[in-house]
Amino acid sequence: MIFLLAAVAVVGVVIASRVSSKPAASHQAEQTAGEGVVASDPTTQRAPSPIADATVSAPTQSLPEQKRSNPTSEPKPKVEPQVALELVPTQKPKEPLRDPVAREALARVGADPAAEAYWLGAIFDASLPENEREDLMEDLNEDGLSDRKNPGPQDLPLIMNRLVLIEEILPFADDFMVTHLGEAYKDLVNLANITQGGGAPVR
């Protein structure tokens, strides 16, 4: 009897211990299951850092340097030669005559004594510009002739009178006058020959 009661007591203790340990184990299992759900929830995971990813994905080996182009080795653009513009010098306008009356008298030298006297006074006047005096002397072979390049026989008396006049004033002329009167004398001799069918063509 006593043995039977002891066996029943042992069985009761074993059953009680199993019943009391089952809720704890069940609670532990539920907690473990809950933690597993949380760990597996993708919304609770931290997003990977782009900086970390870039650092991890960057190659450890440095890239080869890109070869620099040498600017001196590049072909230079072809430069077309520029055509230089020809500069045409502008002709300086002539100054007005200081003694326009002397120019008018020139056309009658050798035919009109009054005009001839006025012309003589002008070519000896050192106050006049030299270019004006030069023209008054050298143009004896042009002004007053019917054709300054091809004078006819009718012009011969006037030409001869001018040749004689130059010969008369040369002893009194200075070096400047001698040069230009001599040029006029040479041209007048040629014109005299042209009136007689000879002479050189006048340009």
C-alpha cells in the first residue's frame, strides 16, 4: 500500500513538472519565433550606405593614366598668305600760284615784249617758290605753241625767239636758273627740228 502511494506521488510530481515547463518552453519558442520574424523583415533592415558601397566596389588597382597630347606635336592650321594691299600714294595737291600773271605771260614770251619783260622779272624773283620758277622756265617748250608735241612750221619763229632769249639771259642766271633754262633750251632745239620734218618724237 505504502509502495503504491509512493509511486502515485512520483507520477504526480513528474506530470506537474511537465505541465509547468510547457508554458515556459512555449513562451520561449514564441519569443524566438518573433525575433526571427523581425530579423527577416526587410523593412527593418538598414539600407546600405552608397559611400560604403562605392568604397567597396572601387577597384584597388589604380587606372592607367591617360596619355596627354603634346600641343607642339599637333599639326598647325595652314595659314593662307595674305595679299598685301598696294598702297597708292596720294598726290599732294599743288599749292596755288603765287604769281599767276607770270604764268599767263609765259604763253606770249617771244611774241610780246611786255609779257616777256614780266616773265623775266618772275624767273629772277627768288621770293617765288622754286617749283613755280622751275615751271616758268621749263614750260617754254609747251605754252604758246600750236602743238607742244608736234609743232608746225608756223611755230618756228616763236621757237627761235625763245632760243635767242635764253642765250641772252644765261650769263646773268644763277645755278638754279641755268639748270632749268638749259632743259628748256634743249627741248626747244628739238621742236625747231620737228617743224622742219626732223627731231625726236616728244613723249
